[in-house]
Amino acid sequence: MIGHVFKYEIPLTDALIEIEMPDNCAICDVNHQGDGLFIWALVDIHAPLFTNKFKVFGTGHKIEDVEGMYFLKTVHMPNGLVWHVFALRTAND
């Protein structure tokens, strides 16, 4: 496989975040770029797309269904806010 690193923006919302990415991608990093929050992933551009699901929580926010998620990273934004990014587990995890 020849891989490529792609960047995906994570919207700052309380809602479930769904991002289509090539199946079996490997998340390399979660961080800010400017005022935006992003995921960088190593992908196989020939793989079929898969809908990955994420949630973002601020420090002190209520988090439910923790057992259905796994922690990716805490990101300190330039404006002083701190976000905690989780991925939701799927049947393939």
C-alpha cells in the first residue's frame, strides 16, 4: 500500500461528528491549525470510504456513554479553550 496523509476538519459542536475517510485509515494526530481543529490520518486513497464518528468535549463538560468511545487527544487552542477529542467505537474496532 502507498499511503497519503490527509487532513480532516473537526467541527466544534456538541453533536455527533461524522467524517468520511478511507476504510482502515490510521489517525496520526489531532491538533489545531490556526483557529480550527483537525485530524491528520494516513489513508489508502484506493480504499472504500467509511464514516468515522467523533465527539468533542470541552473541559468540565458532561460526557455520557464513555464506554462506547476511546480518547484520541486533548488540544489546547490558541484562544485558551481546551478540547478533548474521542472516537466512537464501531463493530470493526
